[in-house]
Amino acid sequence: MYFSNLYEYITGKEFNMTRIQRAILSLALLAGTTGVLFAQETVSGNSRGISASFTVQKDRVEITMSAPVQGWVAIGIDPTDKMKDADFKIAYVKDGTVYIRDDFGNSPIAHSEDVKLGGTSDILSYSGKEEKGITTITFVVSRQTTDSKDKPLTPGTHKIIVAASDSDSFTAKHKTVGSFTITLP
Ligand code: HEM
């Protein structure tokens, strides 16, 4: 067996492991290999009670945003002036169903759907829940899309704006806004 040969080669002693010890060693090696093959790293931020975490996995990023509201929660990636030029993902849960939109900041105080601005909706998958007054949404995007209305999630620092509302409507204004900076791997 591979372990025994290696062990004997290194230690010069006869390999004599119990089944349990062999199982533990196998699991440790498997976990190590899986970690290398599926390396992922999570960075997160929080502002005024609204949090967002970003888990980078190869060319995709899984984002979870959460806020103590019964309406929408949103993030905006890399704005230039207040809401302008931010890549927004905004979502709410109504009667157990998740509604989510890929938007763009078309002015410092407004946003509109990518699809209405000549872009595309680029949310690959999503899920969410509203429980005990907290709305939590998880979705997956590509690090880089072909849509000019999306901001690439390249390695390095990004300004993130967050907002939340108690209204289940994409056009209702926020009751809370915040911002933070993340550094993606
Ligand atoms: C339909 C939805 C939205 C409307 C109508 C709206 C409207 C506005 C308005 C009118 C302002 C100017 C300042 C004020 O009056 O408070 C503002 C500021 C701002 N909004 Fe929005 N907004 C919306 C969604 C969002 C979303 C989804 C985000 C972030 C994820 C966001 C982030 C911000 C930020 C960071 C500011 C600047 C706050 C400051 O510098 O004081 N907004 N918004």
C-alpha cells in the first residue's frame, strides 16, 4: 500500500497501522486534496446592520446579503458617486418566493434594470429566506461578465454599498444605507 511504502521509506521502520489509523490518514489526505482542488475564500463586510459576504470559487462568486428587514436587501458594487455606476443586485422574499434583479446605477440617486439599459441579467442562481424579521439572500455571479452594466469582481479592493427596505418593491426607497470596502482574493 502507498502509505506503508512511504512510511517505511521515511522512517526505516515496518509499517504497522490499525485500520482506524489508516482511515484517519486517508481522510486527512482526501481533505487536503479537496482543499487544494476546490480552494475558496470568503471575505465579508457589514455596515449599519446590513452584511454581505463574498465567496470566490474559481471564476464565480457566491454572494450572501442579509439585513433585519421584511422587504428588499441589496448590494451595489463599485459606485462612482453615491449610487451612480454601481452594479446592483437587489432582492426580496414575498410569500416564500425570492424575487431578484440585476440593476445598474444610472444616476447618483437612481437605478434601473440592466435589461432596460441595454444590458443583461447575469444572476446564475439564487435562493433566500425571510425569517424572524431577517431577510437573507444568496446568489451566484461570474467574476467577469460580458455585460457593461456589471462590475468585474477582480482580485483587489472594491467599494460595496448596501441598502435595505421594509418594502417588497424594487422601486421603494431604502430605509437604511451603508458602505464598506472588501479585498477579494
Ligand atoms: C428604488 C430604490 C432606490 C431609490 C428610490 C433610491 C433613492 C436614493 C436617493 C433619493 C438618494 C439621495 C439621498 C437621500 O435622499 O437619501 C439615495 C442615496 C443613496 N442610495 Fe439609494 N435609492 C434606491 C436604492 C438603493 C440601493 C439598492 C442602494 C445600495 C445597495 C442604494 C444606495 C445609496 C447610497 C449609498 C446613497 C448615498 C447616501 C449618502 O451619501 O448619503 N440606493 N438613494
